[in-house]
Amino acid sequence: MIGGVTMRVRTEGTIVRMATILLLAVGLMLLTGCPKPPVEEYTLTIEKTGNGTVTADPAPNTSGKYTAGTEVTLTAEADAGWQFVKWVVGEEEKEDATIKVTMDADKTVEAVFEEEQPTDKYTLTITKTGEGTVDPAVGAHEYDKDAEVVLTATPAEGWDFSKWVVGGTDVFENPTTVVMTSNKTANAVFVEEEPPVGPFPKVTNLSLTTADFMVLQPCTENLEIRFQVAVSGPESALVAAEYKVVHAASGEFFAVEIPEDNWGLTWTYTVSEGLLNSKFVPLNGGKYDITVTATNTEGNATSKTISFYVKQYVSPSFDAIDVGIVDSKEDQIRETNGLCVVTADGVPGTVEATFTYDSKITVRVYLIDAAAEDGIIGMLEDENTELIVEEAFLTEELTTEKVLVTLPDLRPYMDAGVEYKLLVVLFTPECGALGCVDCGIEAYKLIDCDFIEDIDPTLGFTITLGVNPVDGGQTSGDGTYNSGDEVTVVATPNEGKYFINWTEAGTEVSKEPVYTFTATKNRSLVANFGTGLPPEFEKLLPANGELNQPLNVKLEWKAVDPEGGPVTMMFTSDTQATISLRSWKEQVLRSTLQT
């Protein structure tokens, strides 16, 4: 049997022929190999939810299947107004838009898209290329939908602005405006300036020949600003020369031509208050720049600038300033028991002052005796008043600003045991006048704290006690104490007397007979007593106002034992009680208890 076919052999020649056939069949099998099993293939089913496109790499074969083991890359891309959410591969979810799937079985994958939700906010991302500043600053900024955002680019010295690139579009206008209808990007491009090629004109000897400060309020002073300058073209003839007066904050300006007759020599020019008022309406205070420019026949220009200030604003009232001491653990001022104690340790303190001004202003700080006469003139004319520091401040335009003024060491200005105050004054020196104490003062305020020097603890403070009237009672606790010690003074009334209060220099300091404080200075205290019983109340009645009725009573009062210790006494009745009171003017209190 060969290949499942039964063959019968009858003769010897037939046997020879069959052997030949068998050899040929074996050789053919060796050349072609044994029959191969069929190749496995799998189907990849791709579904999607929402609007978007899905690509598969590689694509399936002509039968729509993949050979087992093939790795397929799937990429999902959302349509406009839609966003990709996830892939669902069997039971697994993947958030990456691009994934890989290995075909080891029939598989189904789903790409899920969803509509973008409308937003009321969009992000503007600002970048820059080259050197310069941008407004808004570099970074991401969120704006309301449809907001109009002005983009401004300012090149650094030696650089030029080239263009804005907004969302891939070149915009050469600067400033320019973008409307926030979506998330956007804007890049400011700066390029280096080309090196100039001479020759160049010269601007020399530019300087002010008057003060740099024109005062229009609260006095009128320096109503002319004069400056000198020379313009020349030593290597090439000049074709033009001028000076501009520019209000620094607003950019408003006017220009004045420099006559050709003045070229080559130093001349003086005047900018008067009348000229400023005619060119700037209204004339605002602040910084003004005078820029002198000369241009030669090659078109090259040289400019130089000098500045002056105009004071137009004046504080509306004397109290138009807020002042205080900067709280710092490192300075020498320590607040203790309502006093600002100036210690030997630490750095000098700092005053902060907030006020409004438009050009120049001087802040002066005075140390004055706390007992000095009220009012600015009285305080400044006091023989113990010391000007301890002053500092001038500048601004280019009307502004409200908090400034800091560093104090000197206060102790050399202070006497031990004397209380002082700090007076902060806004002052325009140009408006001061000989013999006029308050001329030029616009505002002033006292810092809300009394200052006292922290003396050497070994010297001590003296606490003196007095009694009023002299037969009113007894006191204890006087003597000498070290700085920082806790002091307790006690007032004990004599028979028929009662304690009223403690006073110092006629001012009440405590209502308690046992008064405790910290020794920071010499003190003279008086214990005041009254005659009879203290007027605790006029009447004591039940809630309904009726007398002689059952009620629960709790009486409590405080006293002082002979050694000065506080004593609390209390009586409570859980049964019926009747309380009868007479007018406090009769100073009699009776209580009758009914059991």
C-alpha cells in the first residue's frame, strides 16, 4: 500500500518500475517538506463614541485580520469642538490618545470622545525672544471670554522691537490688542540694534543753572527752571537741534527749536511756569525731562536728558498722614505695658509713614517731650524738641505711598525716666521761612506710643505712694525696683473709709486696691479713699420688682486682708430670704434671712 492506495504486483518488471516510482516520491517529499498547519489570524474591531478619527498602524491584511503577535498602534484625534477622553480595551481604560495593542486574540477597542464645554475664561501665554520687557509679563494669564488685552513690548537698551507672533501670525504693531475668544499665545521678538556708523553730533555741557524743583503749592518758589547746553557737529554739519520738555508719567511733551545762531556755543534756556501752563493743560505735578537732540547731515542724532520736578499737589489737611513703628524683634524698641521702651540692645527702629505726594517731599521725625504743649507750634518750639532724622522722597507722578525712615539710636536724645513722643512731619523745605515755625509743613502726626529709655537695671526705679485724704487708709509696696520687676502696691482703707482708685499725676491708673505693674520708670502713685460705705448700688430688687418675697440669694464681695492679700466672701441661701435696702446715700445695707 502506498499513500493509502493498494497496489498488486504480478511480474518482476513491474516490481522494478514501482521501486523507481517510490524513490521519486520520497525525493519529492524531501524537496517540498511536509504539509504546514494553517497560520492563525485575529480580528481587531474598532468602535468610537463621539466625533473624532481613529487610525491603526499597521492596517489589517486583505482579509481584514492581523497575524497573531502583530503589535498595532492606535491613535485617536478629536474633531473641532470635541476632546478625546479615553480608550476602552476590554475591561481596561487608557487615557493616552496613542496606545499599542498586541493581537493575540480577537479584540474590540473603543475610542471615547466628548464635546468641549463652553468656558468663560481663556488663557493667554506670553513669551519673549531677545532682550526687553513685555506687558503682560512673561507667563500664563487668565482672562474673561471676549476680553481685550493690550500687548506692549519695550526693548532693552541696544535692542529693537521686531514683532509680536500671536498664535503663529506676525503682528508688527506695538502695542497691539488681542481678543480672548480662545486660549492664545503671544511671543514678543526683540532684535539687537545695528551698530551705529558715524560721524555723530555732540551735545555737551548740559546742566541746570537753577534748582531742579519748581514749587506751585503750598507756596510759589523757583518759578523758572534754567539750563545750559551746547550742540555742535565737529565732523559733520548740523541740520537741526531742539529740546523737548516731557512729562515723564504721561508722555506729553512740547518741543522748542534751538536757533542755528546758537549752535557751537553754550547757551542758557528758560522753562518758566508760564510756559509750562501754556503747553500742559492742566499742568500736573511730577517729574519732567528736558531732552536736547542734535542731528547732522548723515541723519545721525545725539540726545542727552536732564530732569526737574514740579510740585502742584498739597496735602488736604494736617492729619493726611498715617504713621507707626515697624514691628521688628531685631530693633531696640520694645512695647511694654503700653510704653515703647528704648533698650540698649538691637538696631535702631524704623518709622513707616503713608501719604500722598506728586514730586518731592521731605519726612522729618522729631523727638518731643510727652508733656510738651499741644499743637504743631507748641511741640516744635518746646526747648526739649529734637529733630532726629529727615529724608527726602521722589515720585514721577501723583501717588500714595508707604515709606520707611530709619531712626537713629534714640537713647542719646533721652533723659532717664522722661517720657517722649515721636512726631512725624511732611515738609517742603523750599516753603520754609525764617522765623516761621510751621511754614512748609503740610501734614503731621504723633506715633501712638510714649517712648522711654530702658535704664541700667542696677540703677533701679523708685515707686512712691501717697494717701488722699491723709487719714483715708494705709499703703504698701513702695520702694526701689529693678527695671522689668513686677511691682504690687496695696491700698487698705481705715475704719469708716473705702478705697476709690489709684491715680498718677491726677489721672486714674487703676480701680483695684491691689495694683500690679512692671517697673519701667519712676512713679508716684496716690491711693484715694472715700468716707462711709462704698456706693455699690442704689437698689437691689427681685426680677419682678416686688419686695419681701421668697427668693434664692447669693451675696459676694471682695476685700483685702491686713497683709494686703485679696479676700473673697460669699453667702448663699437655698431657702427663703428677704433683702431690705435703703438708699445708697444712707450707706446702710441690711439682710434678713428666713429659714
